[in-house]
Amino acid sequence: MKNITDNQAAYIAGLIDGEGTITICRQKPQKVTHAIPYIPFVAISNTNYKLMDYLVVITGIGTPRSRKDLRGNRKESWQWDVQREELRNFLNRISPYLIIKIEQAKILFEFLDTFKDYDRFNPVPLRDQALRDILCEEIQALNKRGT
């Protein structure tokens, strides 16, 4: 990740508070290991691609993707997201400026801590799998519409 200014970090945090998400997606268990894969990420959505390009240019990370809405009466929108290796450093940089989504950031930090000692060759202990389930449910409850 590029070295961004405090103003840029605050701006991005404001975008996340207003137009973004900090979440954990749970996928179907893997057939071989039966482990439940999770995808932790931060994303910002907007109908203006210039914003997505700006985020990539100033941070040096993230991937803008087109999001088509099949309802027909919507403009094409874009989503910029940060995942995997870049996520912890990115969150460390912008979290001091988060207001609305600070609790989701705290949960995501705790979730990322469960990945320190494991990889695909060293299975995740059941206690960490259980903690991941709990944290995933907590963050999804915070992100639920209307709450």
C-alpha cells in the first residue's frame, strides 16, 4: 500500500462510513477439508468510476469491479475492494478516522488475528473456526439494514 496522507485516510474512512462496507463473507464448506472459507474485505461502492480510479491511484491497492443491477432502472455502479494481505495495513491506516463503522473494523481485526499461524497445509483448530463463526455473525448483525 502506498503511503497516504492523513487527509486521504480520513476521506477514505468517510467514504467507507457512508458508501462502504467492512464485512466477512462466509462461503460453503470445502468438500475435502470441510473447512468454512471466509472472505474478509472492505469495499466502497459508487456509480462514478473516477472515484474507483482515484482510490487505486492514491492507495496502490484494491480492485474496482463493475456491479450490474438487473432491475433495469439503475445506473451501472462500481465497487472497489481490499482483501487479503493488504487488508490489515489498510484498516490500520484508516480506522482512526472511522466513525460509523469502527465496531466492524474492531471485529475484522480480531477476525484477521485468527489467520496468523495457519495456511492450507496447517488446518485451523476448531476453537478458531468457532471464533470465526461468531465474529462473522457479529459483523453481519452490525451490517444488517435497519440496525
